[in-house]
Amino acid sequence: MSKKLEQLRRQGMTHEGFREGYDARDGLIRLGDMLRQAREASGLTQEMLANKIGMAQPAISRLESGFGPHGPEMDTVMRFVHGCEAELVVSVKTKSSSEQRQHDVAAMAFETSL
């Protein structure tokens, strides 16, 4: 992240609304990073994966960036992961908070299929 972008993020984090929005997107950004890592580990370019699973390359890019108006649908994520010859493993873990306990459904890991 650029120095200027990091400075803006830190300033934004002082505002509750920004913090909540950032936290909500954080799971999608982490998911996108995991998807990119799975694709790279499989030796595929975005274009190669897109052709393999019948998606457009820009759609692959959006999934990997974690950006877009909504998070990806689960069947789209599974299509992506299977195209990488990988397996999607989803877990739910409880987070402790002084105010409340929350579930983290963005905890996802990939295992290579044998």
C-alpha cells in the first residue's frame, strides 16, 4: 500500500463509519488475496483460469481484488477454486469482543486436492 493511501486509511480509521465499512470489506479483501494465491500456486494466469472456467478475465480480477458492490457468490468462489485444482475449506470461529461475540465467516483456507 502506498504511503499516501496508508495515511488516508489511518485517518479514516478514526471515524466509526469508516472503520465499520473497512472491517466489512477486510474479509472480502483477504478472500481475494487467498484466491489470487491459489491461482498463482496452480500456475495459471487470470486469462488462463477465466478460459478454463468460462468466466471473463475482468471477473477474475474483481474476485481477486475483493472489490465490487457485493461479495462473490459461493458457487462463483467454488468454480474459481476448482479451476485452480484446489479445494475450498470454510470454517467459522468465534471472536471475543468486550461488547459481544461475533462469528468470522471469512476464515477460509485452501487445501490442494490430490
